Amino acid sequence: MDRKYPSIYTKASKVTKSDTDSSGNIFAGLILGHGGDVAVVMRDHATGTVTTFTNMQTGALLPIAVKYVMAAGTTASGIVGLN
């Protein structure tokens, strides 16, 4: 039986930080390999509108829909995008 669980992710990929992303990847969540600040453009925000989540812990799961993770302003690393 095929059931959909919105809180369960089925795909993961390495996130490449970019201030001019053109990949078209939209993630439904992020996991941080190493903590720090995470600057993102949210899925429904205009390009250029940046939201920064500060002092995030290593291993944090951010269940947020993002267009891309900014290089400028992001100090966290080892970020994995989830869908």
C-alpha cells in the first residue's frame, strides 16, 4: 500500500551554498552536519529575500522549504537537503 507521510523525507542530497543559485532544487528540510548560522531564501519568498537562522546546533533538522542556501551569511557546513 502506497501511503504518503508528509513528515518523512525520502530523498537527500548535499547542498552547495550559493548566492546566485540556478539549480532549481527546492528542499523541504535541511540537516546540518556542523552547526552555525544558516542563511536561506525560502520557497515562497522573492529571490533576494534572505532569512537567517542563527546559532543552529550540529545535527539540527530544519523542516523548512527553501529555494537555496546562501553562501554569504551561512557558517554551518555539511548541509544536507531533504525532500
